[in-house]
Amino acid sequence: MSNNNKLTCAKLTLFTVSAVIIQIIGLSLFIVGFFPVKPTLSGMSGLESFSPPGFDPAQNISTLPPEKLKSVYQELSGVPPLFDRLILMVIDGLPAEFVLGRNEKPPPKVFMEAMPYTQSLLGSGIAIGYHAKAAPPTVTMPRLKAMVSGAIGGFLDVASNFNTQAFLDDNIIAQLRRIGWKMVMLGDETWLKLFPNMFDRHDGVSSFFVKDTIQVDYNVSRHLDKELGSTDWDLLILHYLGLDHVGHIGGRNSILMAPKLEEMDEVIKKIHSSIIQTHKVDEGGTLLMIVSDHGMTESGNHGGSSFEETDSLALFASAQKFRDVENRKEAYQVDIASTVALLFGVPIPVNNVGTVMSQVFTFLEDEQQLRLLELNSWQLLRLIQTHFSEFRCARFSCDSSNDKTDGAESFCCSYLAAASLHRSWASKNSSRSVDEDGYMSVVLAYRDFLGTASEWLSSRSTDKPIRLLALGIFAMALSCLVLTSLLFLLDQKVNSKWHLDESFIVAVIFILVLSMGSSSMIEEEQYIWHFMTSSLYFLLLRRTIQSIITNGKQSRGSSDRIYSIIAVLICGRILRGWHQGGVNWTYLTDISKLLEKKGTVYINSLHLLSVIFIIVCLAFILLAKLPKRRFSVVLLLLLVYLFPVLMILTQISTNQDDTRLIQMIYALIGISTVGILVALPWLMPLLDPVSKEYSFGDAVYVIGWCYVSSWSLLQMLLQQPVNSMPTALLLVQVLATIRYFSQGGVHIKQWVKVASLYYVGMAGHFGLGNTNTLATIDVAGAFIGISSHSTIISGILMFIITYASPMLALLSMLMDFDVRAFANSDENVDLGHILKMTLGYPCLVPLVLNSILLVAYTIVLLLMRNHLFVWSVFSPKYMYVCATTVCVYIGVSIVALSVTYTCVVFATRRKLKCSTSG
């Protein structure tokens, strides 16, 4: 007996499910070990912030009332607060280059003209602006935490961006609250989730309804006159979301962008005018601070690490001029926390890694400015101490001849050099006012320490538990080995000759694995999939032509096979040119950019044409497969999908987001799909009246057709309109592939068919504009048809949009099943044998291909854990690998459950018929 026969369905199922469970456990262990919650120091900084490390005061400040604590802080700091009140205006998604320009060049003319008042503030020296570089991931919640705490969070903060929890680490909001500040928040409700019970008044709005660009900002501005006239608050937070939503809808160059900037400029004008009117010379007055949490790409998305996404704004405006202003200065977003703390006389948050923005403090005397640098240095030195077991600067010899290779010694010596210069400068009381060179030497020395310490702390990688990571990789590798072994046992044939296309499929996997070690190849992975998939189909075309030449005749079936491959190749080439994906060449012209320049009329027309084209293709493939005597089934199926199609066409033609209509489409598509799955195996005739063969194959095919139809129509609703035609072309590729394999003539192994569809799905994934950066995730589409915010539903829709192509390829496998096992079985139905023969390859091949890539990239990520681009390139790619794994699990599960259910129903009906006839 062969190994194939020994591998029963029960064993195959048990080993497969066990391997998947082991893989999930291993993946979970690795994610927990590699992406831990970044450790932070507990508690809040207090009086010790105003003393050198090692001289911490013993006084307990918890019993001090806010006003007393405020005066103690002011006395110890040696620098009076420069302002009494703060207005923090957050313009979500505003790139700094819109206001400050880029590379010594001014902003684009249209943006400068849209913000005349802001530009006048910068030009007159009343405001000072910074390019405040944000750390990835560039999404709102982790960026707000960075601004108020000065700390860089973990990479997986991007996941909690959709489910924000209270922020318990030391931060500016808590510090200001501790000294009795009254606070008001208007805008993004993320602030309310991060800081519950902190605000005396608030009016929060959801940040996830990206289709709304007007009401979301009106809800903030409607309170402005009242709040600017009030004196019962010390901190007013205004978080405007409209500009970010404009970007998500239409990109940087949206026609709505300039009007939105004009609106923001009017708000800035109103606020600043109020500050001037209420300003008194002998009082600190109010500081207007305008910041953005992140920038945006050309398409308006964000989340990655490109300059366009990390280029956030930090702009300070007051009633007085800043001295020696130089705009377009560069800083880091984490520098905001220490700057605000020192501006208002509170301790710098304990986990801060930022450095003070010195130009904001040009109002102060030289001695006071050096004091601020000293306080910042003490805070970073305390934070550095936590990373070394013994950190006592007194034990180090800091002679210039000594090579300071030790990290602790290097930091100590750098700080001690600055402190020594500071003491020397301070001791020269008589000449201090004219000792400009000495003052600059102290500043440079402090800056040298602060810059080095901040950079080291920012890039400091968490110590990763190697044993846990190794255990996770071992579990995933074991799972991969089990799945691969099962596939070999299933395909074990003696003296089986491998064809070139089969060898090429295996070679593609090795090429992908080798490319994973290069950050550039990860950024431009789409080129590999497009090239390899096209090459595979050229090999299939070559094999088909060779078969025709060998047989000496050309039949209609052979012509159909050739036409099918040519259709796949042509559609693939168009998909390749639709989006200039990746990172390095996005500025090049592509079809989508040309269509966007033509305007929405062309795009909407193409959208309507794509829906009609999809329906025609689906109807054709159904009529071509099912015999004419099944015309009633075909007619019924087309009628079932007629109503959602008409509703989708109505939705597209009106070009408005009718939430109720979209929800009805969701319901119709869902009910139709589930209804056909449940009812069809019972309603389909058991035997074909002409061939007398069982209709199991037709039933599975129709169910697969329904899945593909529903999925394609759903994409027409959710994808960006410019992606409608690529989605239709992808469907043509999938249907043409199935058509090619169903024609016979050339014997192609079942695992090759499944792998080919898998490759088409992955190439199509990039053909729809997806990349390995988080910035290309379509956030706007995740809220289509949602009347109230739901993290779960939005997450599901986002997943459906992002993995439209791979899931389509997986679902389409039902349309190309080998059902001969059922047709040839006798009355004693062996369900196990039937399921093994029909489900073995469609389930195992995607799992094996994905497992190999998952294990390989997990190992690559571990090896690259100290690489410069580990968080900006390798980690986002790993998130996509994990999401692809989930996609494969879901797709394979749907296929397996659908076939199992249909098989059980047909087997039950066959037994009932045999018992009745008997």
C-alpha cells in the first residue's frame, strides 16, 4: 500500500489542523517577544528634576496643594514660566512643508496663498516653526503620546490606534494638572480616551469618519468664541481632523485642500488676534502652539516612515517677537514635551528622550537658557542610568587621551565636560555678559551631550528574549515541515517527471526568500511578483504550444487555452502599469495618476463600466461551464445578483455615500451568498439527466462562482473608484486561469493549478496599489456604509479592501476542483477519501507556500533586529506577512467548510436515494 493510501482523511485533517495551531502559537510567541510593550519608568517626575542625579530631595510633594507645588517648582527651576496659558491647536495630518516649505524652498504657492496670516506671523518673527520629525508608525494615537510624554512608543502602537486606552505614563497633561491647571478639549476624542477625567470641559468627535471634512471641524470651531472669551481654563486643546480627512479622500492635491488650509488659517487668525487683545506687558500671556501629529503621502495616507509622512509641524506663536528667528528649523516630535515643560515651569516627563527647542526661549537671559539645557541634561542622564547596572560618573576618568568606548563612560564624560564649562562660565561674574565665546562653548557642549543621549535613547532597542523568539521560530518551522511533508505524501508518485513550470514555481519561493534580506527589495516587492507571475504563465504558454505541436493538431480547446493565457498576460501588464507602487518610484506617472488628472467624471465612468464588465465576465464563465440544460440554474443565479448590481450602479452614478443603500447592498450580498451555499447542495439535481454523473462538481463550481461574484461586487463598492478597473482585470486573470486549467489537453498537476492562482492573487495584491508600507492602507474605504463607529466592523472592511486579490484567488479555487473521486465512488460512500482527494491540494498548497515565506521572513526579521530600517521597513513588512497568514487561514477554511458541507449533503442524498430504491 502506498503512503498516499495510508494518509487517511482523518490523519490529514488532524495533522493539518495541529500544524496550523502550532504555527499560530509560534507566531504569537514571536510577536510577543519581538514587539513587546516598550518598558517605561513608572511614576512622575517631581522635585528631583531640579537637582543633579544622585542629589534627589526627600520631600514628599503628594501632600502639597497645587498652588504651593507650582511655586516650589518655580523657585527650584530658577527660570520663571514664560507664559500663563497654552492653546494647543492640532491640525491632524498637516505636513510641515505646507507651511514652512522644504529644502530651503518656500511652500507651494497655492498653500502659501491659502494661509496668509500664518505666513505673516512667520515672516514677522512673531511665530517660529519647526519641521518636527515624527517616528513611525505615523498614526494619531502614538504620535499624541510622543508629543505629551517625549517618549517613543512600541511599533505595535499602530494596532492600539483603533482601540485607545488611558495613558498612564508621565506626561505634560498630568504634570500641568498636578499644579492645578484647568483644561478644555475640543476635537478628536482620542484625547478623552488617553486622558479620562482630565478635562473640565470637552466636546469630542470620532476621528474615524474620514468621509466627513466639514462637520468634524465645525464641532470644534463652534465653541471657539466662547472659549477664547473665557478665563477659567489654562490649557485649551483644539484638535482639527478635517485636513487629514481631505487627504484620505483626495490626497495632497485634492481640490478641498486649499479651502481647508484657508479655514485653518482663519482659526489661527482668530486665536492669535484674541491673544494680542488680552496680552499685558507685565504678564506671561498665552502661547499658541500649532502642531500636527504626522504628514501624509501624495495619496493622502500615512502610517509609514517616508519624509512626507514623518514631516510634522511644531509652530509657536505669541504676542511678542522671537529673537534671531530662523524658520524651517529641524527638530523631533519628542522634543515638544521637554520644551512645553520648561516653558511652563513643570518637570520634564520621566521617560522623555527629546531635547529642548532652544529658539523658543530667546526671551530669556543667557544664564536662564543654560539652566534649561542643564535641566534637560539631568533628566536624560537619569533616564540613561536605568539602562546600565552601575552608572556613577565619578568612577570614570575623562582624560582626553582615554578612549571612551564604553557607553556609560562616554555619556558621563560628555555631560561632565558640559557641566565643567558651565561652572567655569558662571564663575566669571564680571565678564560673563561679554563672554560670548564662552557661552557658545557651554551651549555646544550641552547640545553635544543632549543630541548624543537623545539619539541613543530613541534608537535603544528593547532587549529581546532570545529563547522565546527561538521557541516561536521553532514552532513555526515545525509547522512548516509538517505541512510540507503532508503535501509531499499527497503528491507522492513514483518516477514522476517534473516540468519546467513546476520547477519554476518552487524557484519563485527561493527567490522571494533570498530577496527578503534586502530592504530595497522589500520596498519594491511588487516587481518580483509581477515578473515571476508573468514568467510562469509564459512557461504555461510554451508548454501548451509544445503540446499542440506534439499532437500535430489544434483543437478548439487548445485555442481557448492559448487565448486564456494571453488574457492573463495582457491583464497582468495593465495591472503592472496601473499603480507605480513601492517606495522609490511613486513619483513616476502611471495610469491611476493620469485618470486622476482627467477628473472624477472619467473615473466614475470607468467605475460604472467596470461593474458591467464584471457582470458580463461572470455570466460568460457560468454559461460556458454549465450545460444548457442547467439554464434555469444560471438564470436564477443571475436574477439573485441583479438587485445588488442595480443598487451598486445606482450608488456609483449618484456619487454620494448613501449609508442606508450601502448597508442594504451588504445585506443582500451576504444573504445571497449564504443562502446559495446552504440551499444549493439540496436543490441541485443529484444526477445529471444526460451523463448520469453526480452533480457534486457543478454544485461546488456554482458555490465558488457565487463567492467570486459576491467578493467582486463587494470590491466595486469598497475599493477606491480608480481601482475599479484593476479589480475587474484581476477577476479576468482569475477566470482565465480557471478556464485554461479546465480545458484539459495538457496535463497539469493539481498543486500547480493552486499555486498559479495563489501567485496571481499575490501579484494582484500589489497591482491594486498595495505596498509593504502602512501608508497604502485605504482607511477611507473602511468606513463606507457605517452609520456609527465600530472598530471591529471598520477593521473587517479594511482587511477586505487590502486583501481583495489574495482572497479572490483563494475563493476561486472552488471553481477548479478535482471532483472525480465523488463521481467514481459507489454506493458505499467514503467521505474521507472524497474530501482528501478534493480538498488536499487546495488547502495544503496555500498553507505550505505561506508557511515557507512566514518562517523565512521571521528569521530575517530576527537577524535584522538591529538594522537601521528594522522599524521603518522590516517590521511593517512583517505585519503584512502576518495579515497574509490570516487571509490564507480564512480563505482555506471557507473552501474546506464549503466543500465538506456540500459533500456531506450529496452523500446523504445519495444514501437516501439508495435506501429508497432498495
